[in-house]
Amino acid sequence: MGVKGIVARLATGRIHVFILEIPGHLMLRMQVEASIAARGWVLAEAPADADVLLIVGEAPDAFIEIADGVWNQIPSPRHRTSVAAVAAISETLDAVPAVLRDEQQQSRDARQRPQHVIGGSAESEHSDGSDSSGDGHGDGAMDMEGMDMGMDMDMSGPAGIPLASGDESDRDGLEMDIIHLTLGPVLPDWPAGLVVHCTLHGDVIGDAAMEFLPGTGTNKSLDAIPAGLPAGPTTRAAMLCDAAGYLLAVAGWETVALKVRRIRDGLITGNAPEQMAVRLSRVYRQLERSRTLRWSLAGIPKAVDIGARTVLLGWLESAAAHLAEGELEPDGSVWPASLEDVRTALLGQELSVARLIVACVEPSRIAELSGAVHG
Amino acid sequence: MDSVNGAVWVLVLPFALAAVALLAAAANAALDGRTRGVSTTSGWVAPLQESARLLRQQRRTLPGADSLLWRIGGAGLVVAAVLKVLVVPFGGFTFADLSVGLVWFNAMDVLLWALWWLLGWGANSAWSLVGGYRFLAQALSYELPLMFALTAPAIGAGSLRLLDIQDAQSGLWFVVWMPVAFLVFAASVVAFSSWGPFQTATGRDAAGGVIGELSGVDRLVVLAGRYMILVAGAAFSVPLFFGGGSGPWLPAGVWVVIKTLAVVALLLTVRRLFPTLRPERLAEVALVLIMPLVLVQVAVAAVIVVVNGGAL
Amino acid sequence: MSPYLSVFIVIGACLAAIGVLYLLGRVVSVSSATVEVLPFQSGWLPREHALSRFHARWYPMTLVFLAFDVEMLFMYPWAVVVAQMGAEAVIEMFVFLGVLLVGVVWAWREGAFRWV
């Protein structure tokens, strides 16, 4: 084993996994995250930070296109794989380090992957063994309903991507450029399947269009728990902890988010539920006491009678009640009643606040809310 | 002989700083690992594993990226960190005995504004750009209190030279009668490193922000530079507030390192206790509440030196 | 040895070390070629380049910053001599700072520190 071998061995000790969650596989994704953490690996924050693209669930075509786009952005050494059942998780993950360490195959992939961006999409010379389907993804996939398409789309910029241009909609009446940024479906700490196409003035959302990309088979299913797994109170508590973990991660309190995720993992893997209940109440007290969190989350979402902090504490409280085999009264708050409610709350907000607002919606509710938009 | 000696020691400095930065990153990862319930050993080796991983990873670029400025932003973080430590005295010895050492530090932390923003700008990616501007918004909040906090030790010593500032604390450490200045300084160190509660520019909610499009060695340099800045800030607080190399039994240089590590440990603890402070919330508090507080601190220090005819 | 000589030596050393790191990366990495990819937009294609006239809504705050930044030019030399100059210097400086703080309060009232 030469120097390269030693480096490769060291390098694959802490693999960064970028997860693309297909709606309807919440439980599977939680299990995957638990396995990743147990191995001492971490979740990547962007393709540049990733070693592995892991598709959780069976991807319909829309997601395949998204996955191809992200896959092209991951630097070598890289590995693309998917997992569709809890039983397959450890086998899939165990296979990863060997693939990443395979010097020959990885350098072949690095040579053969598209080296340049042409015409706004990755050059199509796929010859790697992966299951990527064809040339990037076309404009047809971009559902831009409700957005201003009146701007001139000159393709003069580098790589055929047009330069940003201004429009009159700037809130302060300045001649500023607007840029478009799509949030989701693949973004760290983001609910599965949700897509927000934003029109940005600086980092403030001027306009937004929401859509929900449904998963396969379980189309619009209200209950995200797949068959064969206990849908009991413990699972429900784990789901609430998962939602709280998202909100805490987006609020930037990494250490507490880690604590909550550890509780969640303990619940779904069935390790010492009593101990988890104790940990949960400890975390709850820490969050309740934090003045900084109260101040940081105050007034989010705007013009809605419940705040992010209330939502967060409510989830944890409810999770604790589920663990104690008790049922907590639903607090009667209806926000959001539909994705449109979320969209309205996002308008005029900074991206960081917008992320917090989205994180206030329990991920498992997104599918149900998208139904409310159309029906 | 002295000058030859000095030149050799100067060459050691970047590597020594990098080593302490590695230690800080390892301690941080170990603490996080313990919270997450994975073994602490895997935390301690995490920075080494990450370094190996990033060395082995391919570098990326983006269409229309401003590569030159992007790389300057990355390498600049490391250089700025080392230049900060350059003026820190280790007892009687200092790598560069500038008569305006304090202003030198101030200049280096203003340089960080440009560097972080260039990192965000260079990538030509929406998330990175947003991160870069987040840093500027945050910098507007922390920089003014920081600059006033820096003047407090200068008033105490009646000098901008760090050796003088350190020696002026032979009676009483400045941290005792300038606690507000120290707290603001410590918070600013965290803020200009874009780390801990002030990490919005590199936040996970912005898919990594300014570092979101970096891979390979480029990313390694930035992540290392970030911890080096953090450690450099901690090292600088030692001559400013903790009496420099003064201490019993051990040589002065060792005391500086020990005190630096203690401040780093303090910063690692603080990170765990607070959620991220977003710039748009921070601005109001920083300018309307913190800044007047720091000015009161400066006034108190000024009145004390005038009445006392020098430091306490 | 002039202290500024150490500055140049240390800058050289840093750049050399970073250069060696890049060389090491070239040797160790699976591919020394830099790959060009699209910016991360959750898997969607970018519709325009990100480099643009960015609407920084906190621009009024930059003026407050500028006022105090210039003020710092006086603050450093003042800090050095305040002990010798006595009470007069303290009063003069803090009257000056007080005037600037009135500006901060005014900017605060105008909402310059809340921009969303």
C-alpha cells in the first residue's frame, strides 16, 4: 500500500453523503441517516462537499433528472447509488468505501465524465457505468408556472447561460438585477419533494412558485410510513424529532440538532427508549431556556399567530407525550393550510428566514398540503 | 545572530499555527462526535480524514467563475491568519515588533471582509454570492464594536505596540477591568472566522454559502484558513487581555500557547451554547446596544488611566 | 532585522506552503484536471449567471459604518496620548463620539438596522 493507498484509506473514513429523498420514504431516510451517523460519516451540504449521491426510495423520472444534474456536480472520487428498502441499507453503505477507494475506476470516471459545461447543461459524453440517463435535463423539466418569463433570454454569457438582467419589480425601485434560484427537491435539511422556484432581489425573495414532486406509487399518500414498519407512537415521536432536527439545523444550532438526531436514531433503531425520553426532556429544557433562540426566531413566520419557536417546542413536547404513551391535544393551529400559505409567508423574506419558514412545516405534511393547493 | 534566528523562527510560524488549528478542529469534531453518540476517537481524527479526503478529491470550477479572485480569497485567509500572529509577543520575543501592532491586527481583520466576500463572489453561484453578502452584513455589525474594543487595551498601556500592552499588565490583567472589551473581542473573533454562532456566510442553510462550491485542495485551504483565523484571534487576545507571557514556572512562550488554547476552548464551548445569530437580527443589537456598551468600557478605561496616571 | 522583512518572509512561506499543498493534491488526487460544473441549484439548471448587481438592502448601514471607521483614525493616536493629556482629551473625544452616537440613534429610528 503506497502513499496513495494510505491517503485513500484515511479519506474514506469519513464519507460525505448527499441524500436525495424521494417523497414517501421518510422512514427509510431516517434509517439511512442513522446508519450514516453510526458509521461516523456525515451528511454533505452541497454536491461540492459530497462523495456519494444516495437516492433514498425509487426515483420517478423527474427525480432522475434532478439526480443527474447533481451527480454531474460531484467531484471525483464519487459514487452514485440508491436504496429502496431498510434491509438493503447496510449492504449499500458497506459497499461505498471500496468503490471510492478504487483508484483505477475513479480516475477512469474522472477522465470520462463531462469536463466542461456547454450550453447551460453538462456535456453529454456519458460512458461511465452509472445509471445516469442521457444529457443533463431539458428545460421542459422546469415548471415555471406563475413566474415572469418576459425577460429577454440572451445566451450571450459564458457557457450559454444568460447574464442577469434587471426588471421593474424591485421593492425599492432600484435598477438591480434579479436572479432565479430553485430550492429543493435536493437541499440539506429540506422536506422531500418540495420545490420553491424563487425570484431573488439580492437575497430577498421577490416572487416564488411552489410545486410538489410526488414520489412513485405512493403518490400523494398522506401517511408517509411504508408498510412493514411500526406506525406506533415511537415512530411518530421519531418523525417529530426529525422535523425538529431540520428546524434546528436551519436555525444554525448544530450541536442541539445533533442531540435531537441522536434521539431520533435511538427511537427508530429501538435502543433504550427510556433513556431517549430522558434525553428528550433535557434537550427540551435547553431549548426552552435559550433566550438567544427565542430572539433569533421571534416573528417567524411573519403574520402568522404561531412562531417557529412554538412549533419547535411543540414538536418536542408532542414527541415526549408519544413516548410517554400519552396523546397530546393538537394545539388547534392550522397554519399552513396549503402550500399557498407557505408561499405567501415566503414573499419578501430573506433566504435564511425563508428556510426557517419552510422548516416550520412538518416534512410529512408537505404532500398533504400540496393536495390542498389543487383541491 | 538574532536576525538569522528570527528568520528561521518566522518560517516555523505558519506550520505551528496550522498545527494548533488542526488541534482546535479535532477538539471541535470530538465534542460534536460525543454529542452525536459516535466514538470520540473518530472525532479526534476527523480533521486528518477530511484533509486526506480533500487532497484526494478533484478540484472544480464553474462557468464564468472569477478563478483568480476566488483563489486569492482562499489562500488569503491563511496568510491573514499568519500575519495576525506575526505581531503577537511570546514573552520578550516577537516575530515582528511593529510599533503599531494593534492597528496591524485591525488591518488584517478588515482584510477578511474582502477575502470572505471574494470567496463568495468568485464562484459565480447564487448561494455563494448570498453567503458573501451575508458576511458583509455581519461584518458591518461586528467591526465597529471590535475596533472600539481594541482601543481599550491601547488606552490602558498608552501604546499600540503589543510588547508595551503586554508589559502594562504586570500589575493586573486588562481582562479584569476591561471585561466588556474582551467579550466583544472574543465574539468578533468568532464572527470574522465565520464560525459557530456567526457562521451564516458559510451556513448549511445556504448549502455551504461561500464555501459551497469549493472542492478538493481549494476547500481544504479555506477550511484550514478558517480555523487558523480563529486560533490567531485567540492568540491575539493573550497580549491584549491576559498579560501575554506572564505566569509562574514555565517560560513565557509556553504560557502564551497555554492561554491561547484556553481561549480556544472557551470559543469551542460558546459555539455549543448558542444558535446562529442572523445578520439582520444582529445589526440592531450590535449598533444600538453593544456599541454604546463598548464605548462606556472605553470611557471607563480612559478615566482610570487619567486618574491613575497609567494602567492599574 | 526590520519587522517588515519578517512580514514578507512569512507571506512567502505561506504561499510556498499552499503551493506545496496544491502540488500534493495533484499527486494524490484521483484526477489532477479541474472539472467544470454548473452551480448548485438543487439539481436545476441556472437561468442566469449569479454575478450581478446584488441588492444589498443594508446599504444605509454602510454610511453609519463609514462615519465611525473614519473616526477610528483619531481614536488610535488619541489612545496613545490620553493618559498624558488628561481629562480634557477624554471629554473632547467622548463629546465627539456622543455626536456620532446621536447619528446612530437617528439611523436606528429611520430603520436602517432592519432591512427585511
